Amino acid sequence: QVQLVEFGGGLVQAGGSLRLSCAASGNIFGIYAMAWYRQAPGKQRELVAVCTNGGNTNNADSVKGRFTISRDNAKNTVYLQMNSLKPEDTAVYYCNLATLTTKLNDYWGQGTQVTVSS
């Protein structure tokens, strides 16, 4: 089994910063990418940022220049540094691990709440 545990959510004022972390453990083989998604109330889950096993990263347009995704491959951990937070960044943030064996496998963390007050 694969487990993802997230840390770092909370309440912050607009313009502030938070750092999320997510540690993966268990029988992990064939990591393809690690990513962060978020889901605001009444909205669909959306991709925030992704980091492939080769180190390529991509951010959603809404967070470019403000959020940075990074990974520690030795620890199977992914981070999301969030700066210049806005009230519209308020959401539950989910860590995602994608592995590629005979098929693509998706694993999800339990989610961590990020609330940005105006």
C-alpha cells in the first residue's frame, strides 16, 4: 500500500506565505510524477503544480510566479511553497503521486485546508 501524508496547511492573511509538504511511503515503484491539486467549495479539483521524475515542473497559470513545487527524491517528498497568497487560493490542497508500472496508478493524500483571509 502507498500512503501520502500532507502537512502545512492553515490560515494566513492575503499576501502571506505557506509551505505544504507531502511524504509518500509504502511499496512505491515507478514514480512518474508528484503533484499538488486543490479543490475550492463548489468547484472541481484542479491541478496546481506538477513535478515529474525527471525534474520538469509546470504550474497552473493562476499560480505562476507565486507558487513553487519541489521534490526530495530520496525522501519521496514533494513541497509546495506558496507566496503572495490570495483569498481565491483558499481550498483543500491534495497531494498526488502517479506511478507507472503496467499501468498508470494514482494515489492521493487526505488533503490539507488552506484558508487565505482578505
